[in-house]
Amino acid sequence: MNITQHARYLLTLLSVLALATACSKSDTHSVTVEITKPAMEALVSTKWLSEHLDDPDLIVLDCTVLIEVGENGGFSISSGRENYEAGHIPSAGFADLMGDLSEPERPAQFIMPTPEQFAAAMSALGVGDDSRVVLYTVNNPDWAARVWWMLRWAGFDQVALLDGGLAAWVAEDRPLSTDQVNRPAKKFTVTLRPELIADRDQVLEATEDSGVNIVDALGDAHYRGDFSMYGRPGHIPSATSLPSSDLLDETGFYRHFDELEMMIDSDADSRVITYCGGGVAAASVAFTLHRLGYKDVAVYMGSLQEWTADPLNPMTLGTE
């Protein structure tokens, strides 16, 4: 919330209080007035978070997952919970993408939970229908963007990413905590937006549809097929390359709008499907497209870990 929005919100609140006081003096009838909170910006600064950290409706969640890349191009993934326990933003809980934010009987990593499972996980973290949520990671914001996209899929919009993540918070000498955070469970209502998630069949159809833009969020070398972290090298036919890492500047902050707009060559009114390896980097690209005003964006959550497993799904080498 910027200064202007905050001032308008306070003015509205004061006006409502004055109206209620006047009515209480003139008659015995109660007056119920519902105040709508201003929408959160999708990206907030460390300064904003510091100023709002004690707001009773604000829930902060560490979404960190750690990746270690081997010499042969392979990688291992581990939960960021130990890092969280060693020091986190005060009052922050831990959103476990390797635990209850993924399907428990999963054939692959980071399979989407059912709406019921997701609602239960959010509720247990203290996220309710009236909450505002700020998500962050130790470094790579893709993991926070994945949770951000899942919340929007569930119909929850009062959520933002912390620009620069924990690295920016620490660089500014802001406090950390090792306290265990246990918030009371809240009611989290799911109102699904199924159009925000694409499946394999929709992606296959999109490869033959010039009206749909498919975007590969992995690195350029992986896109070309120089190496592969999944079953087969290359990229999905007709896809263009937009690595999620390119969305950040050299200090780890999201680039300014004008820079981002120059990187994206598509119509903001067109349908866009993003993918990566498991629907994580793809969520960061989708998050950015949302910030730029794109209205019809979906993430292929199965991504290459699902796509490359079926030899009938085509792959392309080189560049388009």
C-alpha cells in the first residue's frame, strides 16, 4: 500500500467512525459498514514490510527450497526449513513446498495438492480469508512465486512477494528471529480459478495454436538442448525462451517495468502458458506477466518432468 492508498484508507475509516458515532447519538439502530481493504501490490519492499510487520492481519511466510547443482549438470533439492529455523524474518512461518503444499502421494516433485489439501495447509499457517500475505525466500524468488500463483489459483489475491527476499532484508541489517511461530488456524475459503493452471492436453493443443504463446522459463542453454535436467533435451515446440533468472537484476531484485516489457514480445491480451521443469520458475514468469497487465496466463505445473516422460509429446532442439 503506497502513501496515497494509506491516506485514503485512513480517511475512509475516520469517516465511517464519525458516521457510526453520529448514528449512535440519534437513534438506537446499529449501523454495519463493511470496509474493503485496498488491494495489495504484487511486489513489496523491505521498507514496506518493516512498517507493516506488526499488522494483525499480516502473515509472512518463508517459502525457501534449496537447490544444489552437481558437476555433471544434475541437481539435488532439499527443504529450506533448517535455514528458516536458523533465522527468519520475525513472525514469519514456513510454507513447505516439499511437504504439505504438494500432493502427498506424488509421482514426481511439486505436484499440485488438491484444493482441500491446499486450504488445510494455508489454514494451519494462520492464513484466513481476511489475511494479507507476504512471501519470501532466502535467494531465488521462484519458490515464493510458486506459492503466490497457488494462492491466486485458490482465489486469494491479498498476497505479495518481498522484493529481494531475505538477502535484501539481511543486507539492510533488519532483525532476524529464531522463535517458533505457531499461529492459530484460520478459515481459508477456496474459490478456484482453474484457468490459471494448464495441463498436458492444453499445452499440446497450444503447440498448434498461433493464438497461444508458450514460454520456457528455464535457461537458454537448456532451452536449446545443450544439456537436459529432465527426460529429453530441448523445449516444447513453438515455445519461446524467457529464463526466470533474467527477470532479476544483478542484486536479486525484480527489474523495472520498462526493462521487463522490452524482454517480452507478445500481446498482453493473448493467452500465455509458462512452463519449466516442475512449475516453479514458470510461476515467476507468470507472476511477472501478471504485474505487466497480462490477463490470461496459466502455468503448466507438470512442465518438463511430466512432458518428457511421454515419448509421444514432441520436443524441439535449437532455437525457434
